[in-house]
Amino acid sequence: MTARRASGLLSLVVSLATILMISPFTPSSPAWAASTAGNLPAEIAAHFTPDDVARGRAYMGGRYRLFAAGIALRLAILLLLVGTPASAALRNLAVRLAPAHPAVAVAVYLALLVLIFELLALPLGYYAGFVREHAFGLSTQTRAAWLVDRIKSLLLTLALAVPLGSLLALLWRRYPGRWVLPAWGLVAAAMVLLVMLAPIVIDPLFNTIRPLRDPDLRQRVIALAGRAGVPVDQVYEMDASRRTRKGNAYFTGLGRTKRIVLYDTLLAGSSPDEVELVVAHEIGHWKRAHIWKGIGLSLLGMGIALWCAARTLDWAVRRGGFHLAGPADVAGLPLFLLVLFVLNLVSLPIQNGISRYFEREADRTSLGLTGNATAFIRSEVQLARSNLADLTPPPAVVWLLYTHPPVAERIRLAGEDAGRTRARP
Ligand SMILES: [Zn+2]
């Protein structure tokens, strides 16, 4: 079988799988319900109703399937671009639009590529991000507001992908056969810059973010940070309620842009004790330098991925049949992206395993700082309920997809911590 026929067949299989996965549109299958009914973990049975369990399972079961569908869809688009003359045709069109300016032609090609992905992913994105979120009573957005968000994201993607892709194509031309190292440097610089600037340049495009207003809460946060030995004037609140009823908080930025951001939905739905626990968890990420460690690990993965992509591109040019004019042909970008995509996918369990390890560390820090296991459990229960968490996720799904330990495990951790505290003389 030729490479072209093989990838044509593969994309057909992937497309069929996509249709099969999203066609029922029923959030939960009976087989799923039967597999977990009747043997709830003690932590879940003690804090949640059967209705909480059913709602979480219905919501998240569909999310898992949509995640798989999104992956299948992207994979299918990439395989079609790699296995057919589509990418070369796109490059020819870009050259015709800007015949005298090779750099502009590359930029046009990149923009067309981004637009194709956006257009093909839009129906699934609309269903997952708007229709379904409304069906479960989680979204507070109008259709127009959702669309404005989507357009902003698209413009942001263009603003990042076009210059970065252009620089990569330049490195392909300038350093044939040895572009991996300079490309790695480019990625490292872009990553650090992006993490540093995101809180002050990107996040405000989508939300209003301002310093925590509640004076009592501020006081408690300052005291907490004092105990933890971290600077605290960087605790912010964000108007997440313009989009969702879900509660959350996150730690972001580097150097002077470092900050903890709390959703206003979290502040509205939690007692000060519970908010304090969430802040203590984010302080845990801060204290243990999880952002720097994350960047380091991403760069390690990126180095391996770039090396593999370079070897694959070399092989494709030598072998022929991929419609590439040479090793520096920008039409090879979908193959480059395919290698990165597949490697990212197969390393997902490792990435998420590390993320869950970091989350456990942050949980332990929060329990150590506050000594308040009861509030930890209350806050966990409150967030799980408002976010429709899957309270009994299949272990394989946790292993593959979960960036945080499941609710039962986090409650168990708090219980053990409380036990240890009581046992101290
Ligand atoms: Zn966390």
C-alpha cells in the first residue's frame, strides 16, 4: 500500500470513529452506568447524593467522548493534509496571492492553515462549548458572546501561529538539516515570554481581572501568605460569571506577573474558610515552583518532538510521494504538526501523571498551611458539585486524561491528614 492510500484509509477510519463517537449525543451510556453502580467509594457516598453522582457522570461521560472526537477530528485533518496534495495546493495558492514576496506567501499559507482548522473544528466546538454547557445549566453566555470569544481566540491564534510558523520556515531554509537546535531555542523563548505576558496581555482580552476586593478575605489571604512566606499583593479576582457557573482558581505568570486568580463564581459560592483553602492550594503551586518545572518538562518534551519531526521530514523528502518541493518546503508543516500531535497524544498519560503529582503536592501544602481538613473537604465537595465533576471516573480515564486527582482521592488525602494531626501529641 502506498503512503497516500494508507493515510487516505486511515483518515476514513478516523472520520468514521469520530461520527460514531459523537452521533449518539446521549451524555451517558447504560453500560457505563451499570459498571459503577452500587460500589461507590466511601468518600463519595459520605458527601454526595446519588443524584450528584448521576449528574456528574452524565456531564463528564460526554466530555470524555467529545475529547476523543476532537482528537480524531484534528488527526483526520492532519492526515488528509499530509496524505493528499491539499497542503501543496494551499502553498501554491499562497504563492499566487503573494508572488513577489516569499515571506508573505508563507504567512498567507499559515493563516489559511489556521482558518481551515478553525472552520472544520467549529461545529464540534459549538456543540461542546455552547450547546452542551447550556443543556447542563453551566453556561451563562449568549450565542453572540460565545461567538465573540471564538473570534478573539482565532485572532489570537493567528497572531501567535503566523509569526512563529514564519520563523520556523525561515530556520528550515537557513539551516537545512540542523534547524532543530535553533527551533528549540525559539520555542523556549516563546514559551517563557508567553507564560510571563499571558496574565497581563492575553487574559485581559477575555476577562476583567482586578485585585481581590473583599477586605476581610484580603486580610485572611495576607495572613496566610505571611505564614507561607510568599508575597501576596498578587491575589486577583476574575469575572468568570460572564461565561460560566463553574468555580475555579489558578496560579499563573512568571517573575513580576506571577499571581493567583480566583473566579468570582468561587468567591460567591464558598465560605471564607473554603476560599482560604483554595488560595493555600495555589500558594502550594507557587512555593514549589510548579510553573518553572512545567516549562522545563515541556521543553524537554519539545526537544524530543522537534528531533523526531526533523527525522520524519527528512525521510518524507527522501522517500517522495508527500508533494514536498524540498526539505524547506512550508507545505511540510502539516507533517511536522502531525508528528508533534501524535507525540503529545502518546505522552498524555505521562504529562497528566506529573500534573496530578503537582496537584497532590499543592493539596498537601494547603492542608499544612491551614490545618483545616474540614474546610478542605467542604471546598472540594462544593467545587465538585458546581462543576459537575465525575465522582466515579474509570481508572483508565484518570490515567489518560485527569490533570487533577479525582474527588474521592482528594477527600481521602484530607481525611488522612486530619487523622495525622489528631494523632500528634
Ligand atoms: Zn492546582
